[in-house]
Amino acid sequence: MQTSNNSSDPWRVDKIVRYKPSAQGTPGAPGEDPTTDYMNVQLKWCAWVALYCSCISFANSRVNDDTKQMLSSFMLSISAVVMSYLQNPQPMTPPWSNI
């Protein structure tokens, strides 16, 4: 049922336009939604607060407390800090610096 007629070609080769990225696609361009940057900052702050709290609880612990629980919370907070910086290592640029 295929025909060799080019007019029935569904691809329409003459209508294909190559993609060219615009200037708005670059990071930090005006008009970009800064929500992801703010979420990354908030995630980093939360990771540092978790590390701080685990250090405080380790300092206030007694010798006969559960050391496995203490060590696991400490290691989990360290991994949260490491993973948050592996995800987005560069600092956030303020929105007014792109003007």
C-alpha cells in the first residue's frame, strides 16, 4: 500500500527546522525561574542543621546510650551535606546580578 509519491510523505522534509537554543536557555538568564536555586539552598541549610544537631546530640550523650543510633544519625547527616553539594556545587547567583 505504499506509494512512491512524495506528496503523501508524512514527514514533510521541507518543513523541518533545525533546533537552535535561545539565549534564555542559559543558566542565570533573565526570566529563568529561581525556584530550583532556592530549593537547593534550603536543602543545603537543612543538611547543615542536621549535622549541627547530630553533633550536639553526640556531645550531650552518655557513655551507655545507644552508640549505633548516634553513629547512624551522624553519618546520615554527613551524607546529606555531601550529597547536597554533589548535586549542585556552584553557589547561587543573586537574581539582581544578571541585570
